[in-house]
Amino acid sequence: MSELKKQLFLSELYSPSIGGSCNLFDGRFKHYPPDTVIVLTRKVPAAAGYDEKQAYPIIRKNLPSKGPKGFEWFGVTAALIRHGSILAIKHKIQVIQCARPLPEGVAGWILSKILRKKLVVNFHGEDISVLQQYRVERFLMKRVIRAATLNIANSTYTQSLVRNLGGAKAEVSTVFPGFDPNKFDSVDSKAIPDKVSRRLTGSPVLLTVGRLQDRKGQDQVIRALRQVVKKFPDILYVVIAPPPTGAIRNYPTSWLDSSRS
């Protein structure tokens, strides 16, 4: 096995911020030798306690969202380039790895060209499916994908999006998200309310885990339930989501069977 190269990881968001990608990279880098990765990310409140517990260094800087209307991510990109170039030279970084194709991927692309380093870019689905609809972002993502030594997709579908945009010569691999089962060792099953526990016993369960956002598709599942219950009349649809932090669409209650709400 070849030796793991020293990496600078660029991410606008990182743990302890809440999010699937934050958890993904937090879990990934716990398995890296501590001297092989440095994380450059945004300053967030109460991060000091988390950072102190990590074996690898986390450098937090102000990443201002400043730019022309619709392109506020330019400010984040510029800040990542500025701070990243200093860190890459100081710590003799060999690989620039980016959490997303934009804004991090654009910053990593520029850094990799200036410093002549290898580039690795992660894709999660939404970042490419949404951003490729815009001319400037689509143009930049194409360049990022083609410049990368490796593009990492979180699913075969995401991989197809990356390859379709980057072309046949794009280097793309799929790495499915995992989780740390040890985190569940301390979960007390008795802490589950009896009402919930009783309802989850004996019936088929359809589960969605994700934020309450339009793109997560809980509303589509609710629409589909009218057909699903014809074959599975006792099915239970369970939604696990963090408390919403912003406005979400109020889905019409007529989509729900009141006996199953």
C-alpha cells in the first residue's frame, strides 16, 4: 500500500456544525494518520472544544460571503485561496482535497495550478445537479472536474452526473458514505418513548433521515404513500430530522392520511 500523502482539506463547513457532509468528513479523517491532513474551514461558535479533541489540526478562518449578487461564494473562494496557499507552503502539502466542487473546488483548482499539487474533489449530488444549471458555475465545475486527479462521488448516480459534465476522461470513483457504529453503543433503547416504540413493532417501516427541505423529498414520499398503502396497508412512515433552522414549505395536510399522521 502506498503511503498516504499529506493533504490540505478545504471545507466551508465542518464539524461541529450539523450536516451530513460534516459528519462524513469527520468520520473519514479520524482514520487518517494525524500528520497527513490539515483542515481549513470557517470559524464557528463553540468549535474550540471540538477542535482540541481531534488528532489532526483544524485551522479556522473568517470566510466572508462577499461578491456580486448571485456570486457571493467568490468571497469564500478568495479566502480559501489566500489562507490555503500559506498553509500548503508552510506544511509542505502534497494534495489539495475539497469538500465540494464549489466554492472549495474552485479554490483548490487554482491552488493546485499555482502550487503544482494534486487535486481531489468530493461530490454529494445536490452540488452538481443544481449548480450545473447556471452558466458560470457549470463552466467552472467542468474545469475543476477535468483538472482533478480524482473526483469522489457519494453514489453511482452522482458519479454519472460528474462523468456527464466532465467527459469520458474525467477520473471518477464512487465511495459510499459510511458511519461509525460505535456511536450507537451508548444509545439507550429505553429512552425511546413507549408510544413510539409500540408503533414501530410489527409493522413495516419506511424511514427518511434528513433535513426538512424541499430537495430532501419528504413531500414526494407523502404523495407516494397513497399508492404504497394499497400494498402495505399497515406501513408506518417515520421522518427523522433536526429542528428546522429556517423557513420550510408547509406541505398540505390533505396529502396525509389522518390515521397515519
